Amino acid sequence: MLKEAGSLEKVDFETIYLGGGTPSLLPSDAIARLLHELTSRIRNPQSEIRNRSNPQSAIRNVEITLEANPEDVTPDHAKAWRASGINRVSLGAQSFDDAVLKWMHRSHDAARIGAAVHALRGAGIENISLDLIFALPDELQRDWERDLDMALALRPEHLSLYGLTVEPRTPLDRWISRGATHAPDEERYAEEYLFAHRRLMADGFFFYEVSNAARDGFRSQHNSAYWSGKPYRGLGPAAHSFDGTTRRWNLRAWEAYRRAIAEGRSPIESEEALTDEQSELERIYLGLRTAEGVAVAALRRPSPPPYLAAQGWVVEHNGRLRCTPEGWLRLDSIVNEISHDRAAH
């Protein structure tokens, strides 16, 4: 990955995000080397480059996020991350129920989450996000309200909420197929999602995207760039890049990726150029994922289908169409309705 970073041309950038996977497993000095390599080869027009020998002082007002597991966060690691330039950490908490964490095969317990947050703040990293999973199987008897209360007690600046989904050929898919557990319940999914909206908003959070809530001033700048269609560059195995019209992705297998880089070949596995129709559909979908929604005028029709508003799934205000929390639960069908209706006009 360092060699791939070394091939970068001088390009403008606004954020850096280390993840997915588990970059917190990397030695701290490797993270520092990677950030140094990046900051020495790319520029940020909104920031003052002062000292290229020190990544932290080389970048000002740039969001640099590290995804981390709670068990990887120690006071020493947190201090080293902060010294290398990390100023935001997305922590994979998932749940504050030890039985649930064991079922998920997570290595940490609930107490470790609080210890990790304390270590990060002690190192000067104040922008902390917690990931939580909802809509778990009945038999786990997970208390979603308790999980939210315990997360909020840690005073995070950001929360990402993900409903449990069953992907083909995963352990969960196999457990369900042999009757060891049950598939997520759609009714509980909706109930827990809507409860989270009420609970977090009462605590000062704002849902700025279908799965993400933040306190004022703490939206994820990096993820917001994805939803607004901005170009991005991904480095590493399976990483995706987008230049505004074409999407590219790297080789997934580590050995194939490593060999391509070592031999000076491109690690790109494939690419696709979006058609005008695909770009339009993606713009609508990504826009409706966010609290800003999409401009009605850009839909090239007088108004969306009336029944969507009558059901309380969308609202139209100041020329923009936005999904309500209930609408976000039906986002795919709403986008299909709007797109089909638009095509008919």
C-alpha cells in the first residue's frame, strides 16, 4: 500500500480515511509512515502545508479517520495515532451486551469500549464515532434501548447504526439455514430504527444520513463526500476509486495485489464507466440517503408521486425532496418509484 501511495500524482484532497478492514491492527509506526507518505505526495488547497517531515503539522483542518476495534485501543496506541495525525476514530463497538458480542465473535467486551473511548480522549482525540448493530435475532434478547443509553453515556460525537443483514455464504447465513438462529425480523428492524431516531435526537444528535447521526459540527466529512458524488481515491486490496464518471476497484486477494505493486503493474482489477442514466439514478439515490435530499427541479417533473407524501415517507420543502425516517426504511422502493415516474415523463 505504501508503494501504491508512492505512485500518486499531486492531487487535491480534503479527507483521509484508514479503513475498512482493521487498520488498528497495524503497528503505530506503520500508520505514521503511511500518513507521511500520503501527506508528502498530495496537497490540500484548504490547508497550509507547513512541515512535510511531520504529518501532524503538515495538515491543518483535515479530517483523518482511523477505524479501530476497541481491543486495539491502548493509551500508548492512541497517543501514537494522534502524533501521526489521526484526529478522528470510528470505533467498532457493535453492542454493550457481552452475550451479544460473544455471539458476534467479537474479541472485546462492553467494558473495553469505555476504556477505549477514555484512552482516545486522554490522547487528545475528541472526534469519536461508535458503530452499533440493531435488529438482532429474538433469541439473543438484546436490549436495544440499553445499548443506546450506554453508548450515549460515553458522550460520542457521532454514531453509525447498521441493521443486521444476511449476506449469502456467511456464517450467519449458514446458522440460519441449519436452524441455529433466525433471520432478522423486519418489524423489529423498523421499530428499533425509529426508536434510535427518537432517542438520539432527544440527546442532541441529528441524522444527516440514513445510518449516521452526529452532534453539531461532527458529521463525517469523508463519508459525506461519497454521498455527494465527490471523486475519491482508494489504496489497498479491494479498494475502490471514483473520478466522477468511472469507478475502479483494486485486486481483492492480498498476494495478487502485492505482486502487482512489486512488479510495477497497476493493481486495478476492473472498472466501469457510468452511463448518464446510471449517474442520474445514483445521484437521486445518494441524495435521498441524506437529510438534504434532492432538488425537485432536478427530477425533471412537477412533483413526486403524491402517495409518497401521503404515507409520510417524503416531505417537499423549499424545492427539495427529503425522506422521513419512515421513508428511509423504504429508500430503495422510493427511488424506484421516482425513477420510473421520471422516465415516464
